[in-house]
Amino acid sequence: MNFFSHKEEVPLFYCETGERILGIGEPNHKYIVRGFHLQSKRQYLDFQRHKDFIEITKDEIDFVSYNIDKMFVLLVNSNAEVLEWIRSHITYYNTLAAWSQIKSEILKHCEVKSTFHYYLSLANNQLKELETNPSPTYNSTLHFLRSLLSAEVASNFMLPSLLISDLITEAHGCKGLTNLAKLCLEKKRLSLDEEPLADKLILPFLKTELTRISKKEVLKSGRYKLLSECLTEYAIFIKSKYYKM
């Protein structure tokens, strides 16, 4: 990783996030790279408190790296955003031993209830933007639908897929929403996604669907302890390997 050529920290894992992994990105979009690193042995043993993230914006790249402790705290709390990072199908760098196995364990034990509320909150904020925009577009509607469909899938105790095409399949029971998502995707394919919505009944329909999904009750899985044990053991393994302790 060139970003670490003048840094002490040890890069571990980096992937693409954002619209590219959702299947709705444009070729000229900025690359959004996320991942995590290990502090150098000197930093680890030092008495001083060191910054727990690295952030770099350069040319067409938006790069953020968390140290392993910060990353694993987010994972143990089933943070939906970092769960998206580790599920990205575009990996740029990975030196982690047995990562596929550990990732499977994380995804098996993560708390789907947390992802449900994350996507629901995202959808609420996006709907407010749609309602305050005098000319909401198919593109902004597609982003809202991605969040709402993700919440719908999560309400059925499933981690929603990242790719919008797979998400539409998973939410097959919501014909109105999935048909609208397909229309938005077609507009995007034809480069017409910045057009304003043609039907004024779309926003009231979306608001009704958001209210319906918001009323769903998603129970905790009770797997926090298993997830915590998995991440603790793996963190010890990684640190023992790199620090040779």
C-alpha cells in the first residue's frame, strides 16, 4: 500500500466501498477505499495515545483506515457500515491469514437487528431529502430504495446483499418497491436517472412503505458473546504474529 510508505503502521486489509459495490456506481466516481491496519510495535508498546485512524484524500481516492482495535469494536457491535466493508467483492489488499473463515464467523454471529435500524435510519434521512427537493430524481430515489429494501430484508433476519440486483431478488415480496427499483435502474442504464420523478404518487407510496417497515419488530440474535470471542481470539492471533510476542 503506497499510502503507508512513509508511515509506521502496518496495512492489513483494504477494499472498495460505496456505490461501486452496490452496482450503481459510475466509472468516473471517486474510489472510496476503506480498511484497517495495525499500529507499529513501537506505537503499541508506547505509553502515548496514538491516532486510531488514517484519512487521506488524494486525486480520485478517498482513503480511510482504522486501527485493528477500532475496527473490531465496530464489528463486535455489528456496525452495518463496516460489515459492508468486509463483504465488499472488490478487495485491493489483504494480508490477513484465514480471513475468509473469520469473515464467515463474523457474518454468522453479527446482530442483524443493528443493520435493520441502520438502514431504516438511512432511509428516513433520505426520504426527508426527497420530500424537501422540489424535483426528486430517479437517482436519489434509487439510493432511498436501496436503504429501504435493505431494511426490509434485514427485518427477515437476513443480512441484505450489497448489489442492488441481488437485493431486489431478496425483497421479492415487495413488488411495488422492487418494480420501482427496476425502473430507476433502467433510467440509470439509459443515463436518464437525473430526470425528476414523473409520477407524483411515488413519494406518498414510499412514505407509506417506510412506515410499514418501521413498525416491524426485529429481535436480537443473542450471539454477541460468540462474536466477541471470535474477534478477541483473532486480534490476539494477529498481534502475536506481527509483534512476535
